[in-house]
Amino acid sequence: MKGLLRKCVKCGEYTLRQDKCPYCGSPVRCPHPAKFSPEDRYGKYRRMLKKALLEELKGA
């Protein structure tokens, strides 16, 4: 079952609307983290990307 609760990207208000925030009109996202799986097949690549992005920010 999908979560019904959404959080506005801009103002941080919670809503049940799926398309946009009723207060400011910004897009909304699901505030819940992704499910954890110990058998994450792509975790290695996600960590490599995060490490590369952090190194890039340090160099800038």
C-alpha cells in the first residue's frame, strides 16, 4: 500500500493531495524513506556515486 501523506518541497507542509501543495502550489513528495533491504543489489553503485559527488564538492 502506498503512503497517502505527502510533504511540500518548498514550504514543508504536509498534505494528502498528490499533485501540488494546497498552500503554496509547489510540488509534493513522499516524506518516507525507501524500504531497507539487506540484499540491495545497487547499493554499491549508490555509495560510489555519493562518494564521487562528495569528492567533487570538496574540490570545488
